Amino acid sequence: MHAKVRFAKPSARLEEADRQTEISSIRARDLMAQTKRGIMRRPILLYGCAVALAAATSGCGGSASDSSADNSRVTGSPAATPSASASPKGKVTIGSVGFGQDQYSAMGVGTVSNPTSDAVSISVNFAAYNKAGKVLDTESGAYVILRASSSQIVAQDLSVPDGAKIARIDAQVSVDDSSKDEHPESSMTIAAVDVLKKYDMYSATGKIDSKYQDTVSNVYVGISCTNKAGNIVGGGYSFMDGNVVGGSQAPFSASITVSERPAKCDASATLSNLSEAK
């Protein structure tokens, strides 16, 4: 007679190991995608005016307006609360700055406002500090196009030393190029954002409603999340892989980094310096 073989149920420790392995795998895929986008972005920035800015305007030139000469810096802490931007006329600024940090990653978040009549190509530099004021990391990103009289949520991954806790961040926006916006009515809106959780990770999903006539590629989605008190607790971003067809809706999904479970997340979309009209 053959003895019966019994299969033991996976132990809690094994289940936890499997869970951590899947989390690490997802994070690795996200990191590879971000790295690939960063490698792609640098050479295209050299032609950003000819490619992305041309998709937003009818022409491309170095207009010597105030918008192209302005840098704006603002500081955010864990208690940073979104507020209406008090942008001086003709100045591109960044406000509503905050950050999110979990056991795996950190993310800086802000909202850039463009009150000018130009479409502007911008980049944002984030700097993270600990309680003692020591710089933990500096990162540049959010190479996007803002239409005239518009605002855009931006976010950037931060890489801090193991075990380090961010106490505050600074954010500075730079205008890299500008051109008269011939079609300020073209816009992309996001009505609602859903927050999903799988294991210890959060993601945000929603739909972009495009008012563009043309189909465009590599649309940038920025996400900012707040807790019940209205304080910024993190966010995220995505360069959409697919095209956004003019006059239609396009779904998006992006990983977000938050310090706590968000009460809500807001998102906005715009052209990036990778965007092309199809």
C-alpha cells in the first residue's frame, strides 16, 4: 500500500516572501520604464522646440518674453497644503509642493502655473532634505509643455539613502523655451481619479478627455494626492505609452508613492517634450 502524500499549506513566511517578490518585480519594471524614458528624453530635449512645442503652437521660436527668463522656487513639508497659486503676471511659478515616501520609494510633487500668453517648455528640479537640513537627493524632471493660462501637476522620483526620512523638499521650475500659443483652447482634462491598492502599493487610474484636434503621443499625466486634512502625502506621474486621439477619451494608469493612504488624488495631463502630433 502506498502512503498518502500530504501537501502542507504554504507558511505565512513563504506567503510573505512571495508577496515581497512580486512587489519587487513590479517596482523593478516601473524603474526600468522610468530609466528608459529618461534615456529617451535627453536627446529629444535638444529638439524639444521643433517637436513638442510645435505640437502645441503653430510656430516655434525663442520669444524673449518674461516667461522664458523666470525661475521659481518653493518649499514643501509633510504639512504642505495645496493652495491657490499667487502667480505674478507673466511669471511661470510652482506651488502646492509636497512629497510622499514609503518603504520602497519617494516622490516630489508640485503644481506649475503658467499665466502667460505663451506655450512654455519647462523642467522642474526637486531637492529633498532631512530634519537636520542635509541634502538627501536632487532630481530634475517633468519636461513638459504648459499651454497659455494653464497649470499642470508635476512629480519626480527621489532616491534617498536607505533608512533616510525626508523632512521637506524644495522645488524650482525653469522655463527652457517659449512660443506664442496660437491655440490656447486646446486642452486635456481629467474629471476623476480612482485610487487602487495592491499589496503595499498604490496606483491611480482615470480618463483623459482631449480637446486637441490631432492625435498626440507621449502625453504626460501628473498626480497629486492629499489626506483627509488636505495635506499633500505624495503622488506620481506617467508618460503614456499609447496615443491620445484628438476629441476623445484615453484611459491612464500610474503608480503613486504616498506616505499614507490618500483621501483623494487629483491629476492633470499635458504634452511632454517627447510628444509628437500624429
